[in-house]
Amino acid sequence: MKQINKLLIVMTILVACKQSDSDIKVLLQSKSIENRIEGAYKAGKSGKKEFIPYLLKNADDPSRSTDLLFKGYSVYQEKMIALKKLTKRDPPVKITRDPDSTVIRFYTEIANGYLRH
């Protein structure tokens, strides 16, 4: 009986700690800069292509975080890094903190291919 209780506790902890897709979508659509950056980071880490449209929405957002965890990162930069991870494709120019239409266009064109399938 004690084995079952331990297993139940471990399973409960694992389920509670797993970030749900809807939580990531909420972060990506937040008004908070830090939440949008965190959402982009978690979307890229998840490997799920369903986040691509959310990452492309307002992709040119130059807002930067002052939070210690994300200090200096811009929303644009973290979104582009996430898209790079999800598509496994490097953009034609380096991703910096400042929005670059070349990078945004590059990932938009790739996303159009993913979204058609």
C-alpha cells in the first residue's frame, strides 16, 4: 500500500510541474514583457510547432526586460530564437536584440510552409 502512495505522490508532482500548452499561449499573449519573453523561451524549448503563429504575432516587438532572469533580452530576440529552435533553420542574418525584417520575413515564409501542411 505504501508503494502505491509513493507512486501516486510522484505522479502528482510530475503532472503539476509540467507546463501546459495553454499556459505557454497565455504567456505569449500577456501584456507583461517578462511573460512574453518567458513564453517564447518555453515555446522554443517545447519543440511544438503549434506555437509558431503565436511567436510571429507582433514579432517585431523591441520591448526589453529589466528582470534579472531575462535582462537585456528583447521580446523580438527571444521569439526569433524560439522560431530558430522550432524550425531548425538559421536565419540569413544574426539574431540581435533589435528587430530585423529580414529575419521576421524568413521565419514567416517558413511558417507558411508549416501551416499549409
